[in-house]
Amino acid sequence: MATVLIVDDSPVDRRLAGGLLAKHPGGADGGPGLKVVYAANGKEGLEVMARERPDLVLTDMQMPEMNGLELVEAIRIQYPLVPVILMTAHGSEDLAIQALQRGASSYVPKRNLASDLIETVEGILSTSQLGQDKRRLLESLTQTESHFVLENDPALIPPLLGHLRENLTRMNLCDETGLIQVSVALGEALANAMYHGNLEVSSDVRERSETEYQGLITDRRRQKPYRERRVYVSSKETLGDVRYVVRDEGQGFDPTKLPDPTDPANLEKTTGRGLLLIRTFMDEVFHNETGSQITMVKRRER
């Protein structure tokens, strides 16, 4: 049973997040899937962590005594294997950007908790638990390279992330937090290639209706020409860095017209969330001229 610690100085927001996790099909608050525990600020959160040893922390940013950024920094030092998801609200954008840069694994705007929280928690838990018992290094390995051609099936993303994570672990390029961040960035790139690239489903649809967004994805996976398109993925891991290239067969876009996803003013927008995470977690990111291919580079942590 996984344990999630929710840290927020607002009792209402704590219970809101806990209540959403309680609706998770696996269960919460002592159910078979999740156990939820609570803390009112970062300082209390660290005390709870010492007792409960949670598998994931969900934290607010603005709190007394110890805010979300300070909590992220403390967790990375004291509990480097525990991922942190931020709950952001208007006014906390700058802190959230810093927290993502200092080790947080993802974020969910508070206004989108109902639609995005469960999916984000499931994804991070799945990523963080992949291969924690397989961190044996192959000392003689100096390079790995893989190539995949994927259908537009999101069920293929987690096992691919697991495979590529094992390659990254063997090279010892980054710590556990870095492994999770790279997996999150790569997962966002793969989802973008499938949904926005090959299936041409705009994030604007998701802004209007999550149901309409998911329905359009399901329909286009069965329709021509969308169903015939593929996602091409290559990875090359060396002792110095890892390079991922993800290419789709969609119509593409003009990368020069993308809004700056690292601008805190854009943090609350659904559009650009994936690119923000990619650019925050990877050391080098660039698109080709047609926008159908993204290259991401992560260098060895020193």
C-alpha cells in the first residue's frame, strides 16, 4: 500500500486533495491502494515523514514556518527517493518554478485538482517505484542505444519509460530524483507526440472539457489518417549524458510561436504544462523546424 503525505496549511484544501484521492479506484485513507496522511506545514511534514515514511508528498507552496520550496529542498537531502508533487495557486508561481528546478517531480494547479490530481499521482508513483529494487550498476557498460516505433497507444508509455529508466540507472547519470524528472519529461514528450502530434488533438479542447478531450483521442485512434501514424523514439545513453529524440508524423507546428512555458505567468495554463516540465527537467531541449521532432538532453549530475 502506497502512502501519500498531503502538506497544506489550509484544512479545507488538505481535505479536498485527500477526498479526491479517496475516490481513486485503488482506494485511500487506509484502502487497498493508498493511505493518506496530513501535515499543516513543511516542518510538520518532515516530522510526519520520519514516522510514516510516505511514498509520495503532495505539498502546497505558501505555508508558515517552512514553505513548499524549503520542504522540497529538505526532502531531496533527507529522503531522496521520495518524489514531491506541488499544488500551485495564483501567487505561488515563482516558488513553484524554483521548486521544480530544485527537485520536485511535477505540479498540479489547485484549480485543476479534480481533473488532474489522480492521474498525476498515479503517474509519479508508478515512475518512482519502477526499478527501485533494480539499481545494480553494470560497471563495464559505456553506452546503450534503443529505437522504438510506437502506435498511438498510451499504454505503451509506462513500459517504455521503465526500459529507458533502467538504461539511465545503469549509467548512473543522476540520482533518484533526477531519474523521476527525466521519466516525467520523456513521458510528456511521448504524450504530446501521440495526442497533439499524430492525433492532432489540441490542448484547447482539454481547457473546455476533459470528457471531450479524451473522447476525441479515443475516436481518432480508430480513424484514418490518424491511426496509421507512428511515434519514433530513439535514446542514446553514455557515461556523460543521455539524448532522447521523439518524432511524430503529424502536421507539425511553428516552434518559434510557442509561448515561453518557463514564464511563471503561464504556470496555471493547461497549454504548455508538458513543455514547461520538459524544459525544467532537461538540460537541453530543441525542436526541428516543422515541430514534429523534439530532442532532449540530460547531462551527468556532478
